[in-house]
Amino acid sequence: ASCAPTSASPFTSAQSRTRRSKRLALRGVPRVLDPVMVASSGDRLIDEDAVTALRERLVPEVDVITPNLAEAAVLLDLDDTPREASDDVARALVTLGSGVLLKGGHGGGAKSDDVLLVPAESDEPARLSAPRIDTRNTHGTGCTLSAAMTALRPQRDSWAQATREAKDYVTEALAASGDLDVGRGDGHGPVHHFHAWW
């Protein structure tokens, strides 16, 4: 569900042909891509060739991509990072060939607003809102969200329903993250994946 390539090498034409042949076998299997390209610090994690390969070869192969605001700017080759998740940016991302959940968690304000647009389900973007959780324990948030969406989609009627429930799960995992006694120090601790049980 997540991808963090460091160069274009994983995307050779031979591998692309192999992916195409396997794609038929994956029909009906939900595919969510978290394009891990920009660290929370703002540092780029992949080079320009990998960005191009991701944009042109991977994005059209999946059902939904889940970029944060900085990753959306990279995918769309924008000069400035959007300040919030907007319908316009989501519509621009959809032109890359996939549905999109544009994550606004790196924005400001009391709420964390995301925009979901999956043209196979609706032409209208849906805004998903949750309270912003004040915690440093955010490690794995994007990967957890994309994995939860992927796991929930076969059990739900739509990407909209699966994504809402996945966002609720991640919000609760962030809220409970302070209960964990791991990952302390100067870095970011993990979200609490098992908050419902302990």
C-alpha cells in the first residue's frame, strides 16, 4: 500500500511489462498508493526520475493515491505547496489517472480536512474532517491510513465508506498514541494501532 522508491530503477520497462501482465490477475483487488516522497521536515525522499516514474507508471495502476499537501505539490509540479486540501488540487491529481485522497493533516487549524475524489464513484469531491490531534506520535500515519483503506474496501460498498472509516481509525490511533511507551526521545513515536484492544 505504500511506496518509497529512491530512484527510477524499480520502474524499468521490463518491470513495467511484468506489472501489466499481473494487472489482469489483480482486477477487483483494491490498490492504494501512499506516495512517500516528502518527509515531515519538508526534505525530498526521492529523486526527479523516480517522481516521473511514480507519476507516469505507478499512479495509473492503482485505485486511489493518498498524497499529503507537499507530495501533491511534487506530483503536480507546483511551485508552492497548497496550504490546505482543496477540491481544485484533488481534481488536478485525478488527471494523473487515479482516484485521490488528498490529505490535509500537515495543514493548520483545529481540524484535519482531507478531500476524497474517486471518479469511478462520483464526480464530486467529498470532504472528510476530523479533529486535529495534538501529538508528536505521528510516525506511520500515512502508511496506516492507506493500509486501512485497502483492508476496508472489500468489506465496504464504496471507497468513500472505507476511507471515512479508515480516517476514523487513524484519528483514534493518533489520540491513543500517548498511551504507548515506545519511540520517545527527539523523534516521532508511532500511532497506536491496537488502541481498540489495549
